[in-house]
Amino acid sequence: MANQPSVSELKKGSAEFLILSLVEARPRHGYEIGKMIETRSSGDLHFNAASLYPLLYRLEQRWWIEGRWVEKANQRKRRYYRITATGRKILREKRSTWQAFVTAVNRVTGVENA
Amino acid sequence: MPDWKQEIERRLAPMRLSPTRKVSVAEKLAQHLDDHCRELIGGGASAEEARSAALAGLDRDELLRELQQVERESAWEPATPTASNMSLFSGLGGDLRYTSRILRKAPGFSTIAVLTIAIGIAANTAIFSIINSLFLHPPGVTDSDRLMAVRVKYQKLNLKNISISLTDFADVRDSKQVFSSTAAMQPANFNYAAGPLPERIPASLVTWNWFDTFGARPILGRTFTQSEDVPGANHEVVLSYTAWQRLFGKDQAIVGKSMLLNGQSYRVVGVMDRDFNWPSQSEIWVPVGLAAKEYGPDNRFNESYDAVARLAPGVSRQQAEAYAGVLSQRVATNSDDYGRYARSSQWSIFLMPFSELIYGGLRMPLLVLAGSVGCVLLICCANVAGLMLAKSSGRAKELTIRIALGARRRHLVRQIFVESVLIAACGTAVGIGLAVLAVRNATLIAPEGSISSLVAPIDRSVLLFSIAAGMASALLFGLAPALMIAAAKTFEMLKEGGRSAMSSKGRQRVRSALVVGEVGLALVLLVGAGLFLKSLIRTQQLSPGFDSRGVMTGAVSLDAKAYDSPERRQAFFTAVTQNLAAQPGIDAAAAAVGMPFSDMGSASSFAIEGRLLAPGDPGPHSDIAVTTSGYFRALSVPLRAGRYFTGQDRLGAEPVAIIDEILAKQYWPGQDPLGARIKRGKDWTRIVGIVAHVNRSSLAADTGKGLAYYPLEQISNPEANLVVRTSADPVAMAATIRAAVKSADPSNTAVYDLKPMSERVAASLGPRRFAVTMLLAFATMALLLAAIGLYGVISYSVVQRTQEIGVRMALGARLAQVMWLVLSQSLRMVLAGVAIGLAASLVLARLLQSELIQVSAFDPLTFAGMCAVLVAVTLAATYLPARRAAKVDPMLALRHE
């Protein structure tokens, strides 16, 4: 158990990848992003507000995603995030790296054939 | 929904976020908590349970940790351009904060870097502020580039740039379509009697619109009106700031009061500001008040006025110059005597920028100084670049980690530039302060008549220049460290583990190259300063053609009303010179107009008896001096043939003249001029003597023009210099001269301009000496900076090579061998610098050849001497690190790793 990397450690390395993937199709707000990660991973991946928002801010700072405040009647204003051109480029790179990495690991570990 | 604001703010409290950032973070988190809460309540939780569960997801420690990391990153790695602030400068605030923190943490480095740049900027700002106030924006003058000096030349008489006549002035003044305003000035002196001794006040007689032409406004009262510039009505005076301060203690109610000048009452109508000093010697201005006929054709070639003209709006300088040509042509094509003389002497009116007329002679020295301060700044930049490279080795670990963490290289490069800009900005601020002090002191030690009266304010253009120079320096000294980062290979950096990341060898190579450049530049400055110094020393040793030692001089200016006849004037000068000659300790005494190194004297054409002029020949021309008989003995001017003037050469006797050997050779080649007769004006004058040529205005540049002397006893003049030769201390003769003048004229006449002749001769080299002093100062600065740069590189290299040195010593290397190891490294750099510097010096020396008097531009002794000085000083700078290397303990060194 002790030698097994925790999900949270794996998560850290791929958080940016996850967020970029989720905002690729359309703009989403922070809570929605957190929720989608949780539901699509069947609860294996979970981001607290305390780590999710700084992360979103960081991606904004890098100009990978762009945030915009949207106000609706009787609601708090929400910040919607959409992917930028730079973000798309990074996402493409991350996808191919991830693909190559997974394929390589699978080949080595034989997971693919199992 | 609950109000989360208070809760969120409590959690964010330890973070020092900006208010906008705080609101933005709180807003996002509140929205998230709302959503979460709503979902939990929808799932059946109570409001309180939902609130607690939502807040549990906002762990305070985690939030702070994550936020802090993001803040740190954005400070290190400023945001890439976003749509809302898509500029190169986004995130600059973070960069600036981070950099100032880094600089504060290394106070030693920061102070040295800032001071180094400050020295360079100060030198450049000082020189530029002088250039600015001489040529670009002379103080007190509006739109100085539109202000022209009107001058005249006689090509055939070798008179290339002289004052103009009132007739010329009237021609220009009446050309309103080309010149919007034209004014003329003649220097004058007034005796001002307020204290026990009369005082001489240097003044200018000006046409009424003198001030308007310069665009100058008084600080009190007004300037002159046209109705005051007519004969008899011109008893008004405008005071300079100096006179207002000195004579009236800045009396605010001075306007309307009167002052006694030459025994007559003049009403003060205005006071000019401190910065208006045209002409610079003038303490007061009085309307010239001439009758209209003075401006008529009869005065055409009687040049004694300085004139300025302002170009009319829309008129270019070229157009105005062409127009001056038209005016000249108009005179030359006349069929009268004036037209003929204008043609034969190739006379013409021309224009030159006003500042060029006044300070044209300083252009070259200032350019040389500007070049040298430019070199000093380059050396300063090289030194700071070296410092930054050395410092970056200390920060290599940090940079490596940041690159590994994903910081972009261009952000790190930008960071370096932000650091450079910050250092340069502080350096510029300090430098401007130093420059103000430097200029104030430089004008104090500057020779009279050059820039001593200069007000060189730090105006907008000087500020812009300094800031531009500062920013250019920032780019220069930031370049090397920035390039090192840009070119560094991340993997190698990581491999070197930050211990000596970014290829310490490469960095050391760049630092060495910088030092080689510094040494080269320093040599250029040293050779330049050396050549000019040698030229100055040789020029100082030149003989002016007379013996200036033991000679005291002064000047008097007789009141025209009290001395209205030649007899009265002669009686005065005879009484004074005889009184002086009888005093103990005085060997000879004389009065003279046109004494060497004084500003009196004139020049004119003359006729030689029995010689007809060929058509188109304007006739002979020479300088004129008028002296009493004791003059040649007082100055020890050698007699070549004939005799000196005697007491018999007086009014009523035959008019006589003495010429100098240049005039004799020029107009009587192969003949004996003694006994020949010449004529200026009405009477023929017989040449009775030939004397040696004396240098009259500057040791550095003799005009080479012939001179004719006339006896003051025969041609009287109200103004003259007094000259005495003494075996005692010349300065002590000042009181004797004053007493002699007072006894000849107890009331009116002031003695002024009292100074030993040797001082006058030396003063003629004043601007040159000043420039050489400055050049030497800059060259010394450059030498020291280069030595410091070399010291830095060698010290660092010794530390880097400690282990190698230790191994060598352990293997038996001797002390001398280790020292040689270090010294030879330094010597290689110095010699490379010397080679580059020598090549550059040879090129520059060729350019400066015309400025170097009495010394070859390629003087081998100077070149060799300066190389020796440079090598000695720079090697001395290496001695300390070399000795440190020799003292390395092999055991410790081996453990150095």
C-alpha cells in the first residue's frame, strides 16, 4: 500500500490536462468542471474548491483558458472558462504525450495484453 | 443561501492579495459553495449540514498553499498576454516587486551596480547638459534654432567672420519678409560711482528690440521701447540679474529708480532673469540711441556691431542665407566706391546660427568629451554586466529550478531586463543628481569666457537624454546575462545541478570578453588624454613673442565728456605712465590699445605710398595697435630694425608707425620698409621701426596676421590697457596702478581687468586646459573601472580554480608559479584589450590630428607610455587575487568541491 502512488498524486500531474479537456467543447464554470471530473471518474478524482480555483487561475495566467464573468437574474455572477488557441495547442501536445506514455507503460507492463 | 463572504475572507486573511484579486477569488469561491450547498440540500441535507459540508471542501491550509504557489508563480512567471491586457508589459508589476526584493536582498551588488551606472550617467548628463545649453537650448533664448548671427567676411583680406556695420544691419533689419526681428549690440563700459572707488561696469549698447529678438522677458519692469532708442532719449537701463543682485541687493522696487553712469543719471526700466546673459560679459543694457543717418551708406565698411536676426515664420535657414547673398550682391553690383570695394575685397554678408558664433570653438572639445563620456558609460555597462553574470552564478540554482518548474525562458530573460532597468533607473536618478553637482562645480573651475557663466539646467531634453542613456545602458548590460539564459541548455543546467549551471566557462568567457573591451576603451581614452595633455604642455611652453613674466596689466576707460579732446586724453595717459615709470620696482610702463591677449584692438586697410593697386586688389590690410613709447620695453618685444617710439613722437611731429616682421615680409618682400610711408585715413605715416611678431590672442592659434603700431601720443583713444614691467611681484603692482590713475584723475576713472600678463596668456589656453582636465578625469575613471572589472573577473576565476590550484600546489607548484598562473591569465586579457585599444586609438588619433598642436597624433612616446600605465594599473589590480591564489591551502582546496 505504502508504495502505491495515491490517486491525488497522479491527479496533480494531470489536472491541467483534465481541465483543458473539459473546456475544449464549450465554456464551463468552475463548479461544473469540478463536478464533471468527479462524475466522469466515478468519484475517483475529486477537486476541492481550495485547489480547483487556484488551478483555474493559474491556467488563466498562462493564457491557456480564458475566464469571463456572466451574470444572470437572481443569481450570483459566474465565471465561465473557455479554451484559448494556446490552450488547444497545449491540449493537443498533452494528449499525444499522454497517449504515447500510456501506450509505452502498457507495453512494458503488459496491461494491454492482460 | 448563506453569506460566505465573511468565512472566505477569514480564510484568505493571511494572504496579502490585492483588493481586486481578493474580490475575484471570493466571488468564484462563493459561487462554488452556493452550487455545492444547493446540490446537498437537493439530496436531502439540512441547510446547516449542507453549509458545513460545503465549507469542509474549502480547507484553509490547502487554499492558502495553492494560492500562494500561484501567486509566487505569477510573480516569477508573469502572465502571458491575455485578451484584456494583451501587452508585453502584463505581469510587470509582479516582476518589479520580485526584482526589487531580490535587489534588496543583495545590497552590496545593488549598491555597486547602481553607483557604477550612476557614474556613467552623471558624466554623460553633465556633458550633455552643457552641449544642450550651448547649442540646443541656450538658456533665456526662445527657439534658439531660429536665431541667426549676422556676420560679414572679406575673402580677399582673409577676414572670414567679423562683426557688421550699421549699414549692413539696416539692410537686414528692413528685410521684414525674411527676418521677423533684428537687433544690434556694441560692447561698452560705464564708470559707476556709488562707493569710495569708481567701478567699471561692462555694458552693452543695444538697439531697442534686443530682448524681443532673443524672445527674452524681464522679471521686473519692461525692456526698451522704440522711442527710447534715439539720440538724447536713451537714458534708460535694463539690469542683468547679476547687476541687480550685486549693486542693488535684489531691490524689488528698483524699477523707476536712477543710477549714475559716467556721471549721468539713467533710469532703471527693467531687470532680466538670471538665465539671460547675452552678451555674457554684460551687466547692464542701454539703448544705443543712434541718429538715423548712422545707419546710412557711409558706414558700410565700418564694422563694430554684433547683430542677431530671428527668421520670420516659414523662412528656412537656407532661404535666409540665400537672401543674405542677395543683399551682398545688391551692394557689390553698385557702380559706386562701395560697390567697387565690395567686389575687390570679395565682401559679403552671411548668417550663422547664433550658438555656433558664440560657442563654435567649443564644439570640437565638447565632441571629444562627449565621446569620452560615452566610452566611460560603455565601460560602466560592461562592469555591471560582469557583476550580473557573476551574480547569476549564485542564482543558477534558483533559475534552474524555475525552468524545471515550467517557467518560460523568455520570462526569465524579461526578468533579467527588469532587473537591469531597475538598476539603470536607480543609477540614472543618482547620476542626474551627481551631474547637477558636477556641472555646478565644473562651471566654477571653468576658465573665464568659456562656460564659466553658463547656466546648464537639467531641462526636459537633458532629462530625456539621461533616461534614454539609462535605458540604453540597461539593455546593454542586461544583454550578456540575458543571452546566457536564452542560450543555456536546460538539461545541462539540470545536470550541473545549479552548482555551476549555465556553463560557468561560457559565462567566464563572456566576462573576460567584456573586460577586454573595457581595457581597449580605457586605452583609447588614455591615449586621447595623453595626446591632448602633451599638446597642452608643449603649447604652454611656446613663446608668445614677448616676455610675459613680471608684467602687470589693467585697463581704463575714459569718460567721453570729461575727456573730449585728444590733448586731454594724452595728458591723462602721459601722467599715468610717467607716474608709474617713476615708481620703485617698475622698469617700464606704457598704455596701449591692442595689447596682446586683451580684447581691444582693431584692423583696417591701408595704402602704401607710390604703389598703385591693380584692378580687383583691395589693398594691404593689417591689425592695428596704438601704444605709448614705453610699450616695447614693457613687454620686451625685440626690435629687428630701426627704432622704437620715443617721447618725440607726439602730436604735431611727423606721424610715425612701427610694423612687425610679418607685415614687412608680406608687403615689402626683399625690400627695406624703413622710411616708407603708409596711409590710413588722411595722413601719411612714416615707418620708423620693425619689431618681432607677437602672438596676440592665443598660444594655440596665432592668426599670423601682420601688425602696425601707432603712437598713442599721436592717435588718442579713450580706452586703453596699462602695462608695467616690474622686478617685483606683478600682482603687487595693482595698487600702484590704481594709485597712479587716481592721482591723474581723482574722480571718474575706474581701473579694471587688473591681472598679470602671464595669467592672460595662460587664460588663452583656458578652454583647452579645461577640456584636457576633464578628459584626464574621464580617462582615469575609465582606467579605474577597467581595473575593477579585471579584478572582479580574476578574483572569481581564482575561486573557481581553487581546486586546480590546490592540486598544482600539492604536486609541488611553487608560489611564483601559482601567482604567474593568475597573472598570465590577466595579462592575456590586458594584452588583447591593448591590441584592440591601440587599433582604435590610431583611427581616432587620425581624426583628431587637426586639434593636436605641437604634437603628432601618432606620438609613439604617448602611445607607449599610456600602454605602460594601463598594463601597470590593471596588473596591479590582479595582484591581490594572485596573492590569494598563492596562499591557497592545498588540503582545503582539494576539499573545496
